[in-house]
Amino acid sequence: MARAAAASDVFNAISETHRREILDALMPGERPVGELVDALRLTQAQVSKHLRVLSDAGLVKCRADGRRRLYRVDHERLRPLHDWMEKYERHWNARLDRLDDYLGDLQRKDAE
Amino acid sequence: MARAAAASDVFNAISETHRREILDALMPGERPVGELVDALRLTQAQVSKHLRVLSDAGLVKCRADGRRRLYRVDHERLRPLHDWMEKYERHWNARLDRLDDYLGDLQRKDAE
DNA sequence: TTGACGTATTCCTATATCGGAATATAATGA
DNA sequence: TCATTATATTCCGATATAGGAATACGTCAA
């Protein structure tokens, strides 16, 4: 048996360097495929196929604009990743925790 | 050409369900291989091989105890993951939102 | 030393999937 | 309608890798 059903799996989708680059490139906002091809110096087929994987994983959404397709990140779909990571964060995020507490205090005082 | 050098890549290492389960099982602290086999209901060979991948990626460390091997998570190695995710966190992380609000307030006060 | 235990590795087969090339499809403009 | 543009898909060969089975290796106890 080979790898279990990997399609449509978020972790699998982001395991590929080029796919992470695509997501990064889409971070600021939606962009047509052609721009990704130019920006990332990948083949058009490469980009299309990677977008397919990202799309199957729900990580990107697409909308048509004439003959172009504008892709954008669906940030919410990264949540599984974040949820999994969160358990480990505390181990090297002690400072952020302290800051968090501090800001919480400030807000509580403001509310008084 | 196939997938680029994936070994020793953190993103690749955590793309597999069983490997994430192993990391989760090691979260509370170091554990011998046999315990992982029992806890996760995997073959001993499976666990050993997955531990190898995790180890190559630097995500786990090992120490010998008699004939047993105690594995533990090297949390620091998850940092690449965190760093990449951080860019996306803002979209659903209340903690960072508070920080944003707070810094926004400071700026507004400075402007007065 | 010998045998049992704990773990790692090797050999194998099936499958996933990357990238390249060519082609298909859809929308647009002349 | 026809050519062009923008994107998606198919076919291909090469490689990565999961899991099973068997086995090798290192350590301990008797």
C-alpha cells in the first residue's frame, strides 16, 4: 500500500515548496495564473497543476474574469494546520504568552 | 524529475498522518518505541521508519536506555513551520488582533 | 554463551506525484 | 469565423515512499 488518501489533505498540500510559494504569492490578494507563472518562474502547467492540488485541499478559491482565473487564499482552511501547531507553540512562545497576558490585563483595566 | 529532495524537510515530515500522531504521542515527553507501537497500533517497523524520517528532519531526538530508545520531540525544529504559518495567522488569531489594536492605539496617541 | 527482547534495516510491491511536452478548452478580438 | 490569449488537462517517464515480511543488530539476563 502507498500513501493513504493524500489528495485534499491540507498537510500534504503545503508539503511542496512550490505550492507554499504560490500561497505566499497569493497572500496579498487574488491574482491571475499568468502572474504566478511570471513571478515564480514556473511553467504554466506546473502552476495550474499545483493550483489544482491547493484547490482540492480547499486552500485556494477561484473566480473567473474573462479568460483569466483569479485565485485567492482561503485562509480559514489553514486552520487545521494552525490547530495542530498550536499545541507545540507554547514551548518556544513563552514571550508571546507573557505579552498576551499583559494585553489582557490592559483591556480589563480599560473596561473598568 | 520527481519531487525535489524531500528527505530532511520538515514540511514533508509532518505531511504524513502517522508521523503527526507520533509527534503528538511524544509531546508530553520522551517515550520508548514500543510504547508508540502499542499506543498508536502501528507495526514496529512502521514506527521505526517514521521515526527515521522525523529524525532526519530533526524533529525528534533519541537517547539510548539499555536496549530501548527513548525519543522526544525537538520543538525548536518546528520553527520553520511556525514561521511560515505566522504570516497567515493574523486572519484568525485573536491574540495578534489584540496586539494590532493596541499598537494602533499607540500610534493614534502619538499622532496627537 | 545463549536466548529473548527492543529496535532498525533491507527487500519488495504498489502507488502517488513531480515535471515536461503536447494538446484541449474557453473567451476574446479582428 | 479565425487567430490569439489564458488556463486546464492528458500522457509520459522517473522517482519517492508507504507498508508488509523477513531479518539484522545490540543489549540484557540466566
